[in-house]
Amino acid sequence: MTNLNLHTLYLNDKLSNATTEKIVLVMYPNGITKASFAKNNIAIEISTITTDNTTQYMEEMLFNELINNYLLDTKELTTHIYIAPEQGMLIPAALHEPTPAEHWYRAIHFVSNNHLIHQCPFDNGTAMYIMHYPKYLLQTIDTHFENASIKPLVSCFSATQKNQNTLITLHLHNAYCMLTHFENGHLHSHQIMHNSTLEEITQQLNILLANSNAYLLEVSTNDTNANAKELIGSYFGEHMTWIPQNKFYQHLAACE
């Protein structure tokens, strides 16, 4: 039997009795995070439910139980839903054709018969982002959250681009890692890692940054791993910027 793990990641004591104005959801392969906001996108509470399975989307029955017991009572307040896929791929818009792109994606990644391939514009239309997720996820969103904006989670990182020669955004969720690499303000690469230790993630970062003298590493986390900030910071020191959970989700709430 799969276990559910509930964590409150952030609670603003000063606003604990404030009226919730909007809700943002992030759907990961192994869980869902719900962030509630007062006026002006100020975070009130951020909580997450995860399953023990960290490598694939949860079973439909478990997912629907989670939705029914956790999210539907405030569904009308949900304005944004971000999907963190099992896998994702970026194609420059000039090279993108939907049918060949889907064939290419299926040749690289295993896509279950009950999954959909989603293609959507990214980075102001300069690229297309391709990902896959279960049909039941889209059906649930269409049924209950028809007023919410649906985007891949990676879309929020493009708004963080700066003028550094090299910028890497790293987002952690339990054993899920999303790593996006920018060079001179332009997207360079994007990858998703599963079941990787913090040591393995820092090794990958060291490979990407081996030839960079001027770089910035922005790290955000959606779990309770207290060692992430200390361990990654021990490697990258002043080059690393740690994004607190409330700041990360306030950024998500502001993304249009």
C-alpha cells in the first residue's frame, strides 16, 4: 500500500487568519503541492502531499482520492496549475513541427499508452516544450479546474533570466530534480533527474559549470530536506542563491 506523507512547508503566522484570495497547485509525478495566497500574492501557507513512489505518476485511484479530500473544497480559487513532468524536452520554435516532434519524443522517452504528450510554447514562443503525463490528470483538471491556467513548471524559470554569462536554476522535490541552464540570457539546456542523491546532483552541476568563471546558481526546494542548502552551498558558496519556499511560490503566483 502506498503511503501518503503530508508536510507543511511554510506557514505565515501573521496571516494565518487571512482570507485566501488565490491558490496555486504544482503537480509532481509523486505528489501535489498547494500554495495559498492573500492579496498581492503574499503566501499564507504552503503544504505538500507526496507518495512513496518517486519515479512515476501515482495511480489514478490515489490521485483522485487526493484531489477529492484535499483540493476540491477551494477549487474556485485555483488560478494556476503547474505540471512537473516525468520527462521534458525543448525544441527551438524554428525547428518545431508537431508530428515529427512527437515521434522524436517517443523515440527518446517511454510514453505509456494512458499518457498524453503535451506541446506548448515556451520562452515567449522561441521554443516548444514537450512533456507527457497521464490522461486522468488532464481530465481532472478539465473537470474541476476549468478556470485555472495550466503550464509546465519550467515555464516559470524563464522569467528569472538575468544577465549573468551562466545561470542555472535547480528545483528539488524529494527525489525529483529539475535543472535548467541559461547562457547569456538564452536557454541552453534542460533536464529532469529522478532518484538522484544531492551528491549526484552537485556532481552534475560541477560538470555543467566546469568552464564557467562567472555564473549564478539559483536553488529552490519543495521538500523538507534540510541538508540541501548546506551541501550545495558548500560546493558553490557565494555563487549560489537560495530561494525560500514562500518566495518561490510567490513567483509562481505572479507568473502569467
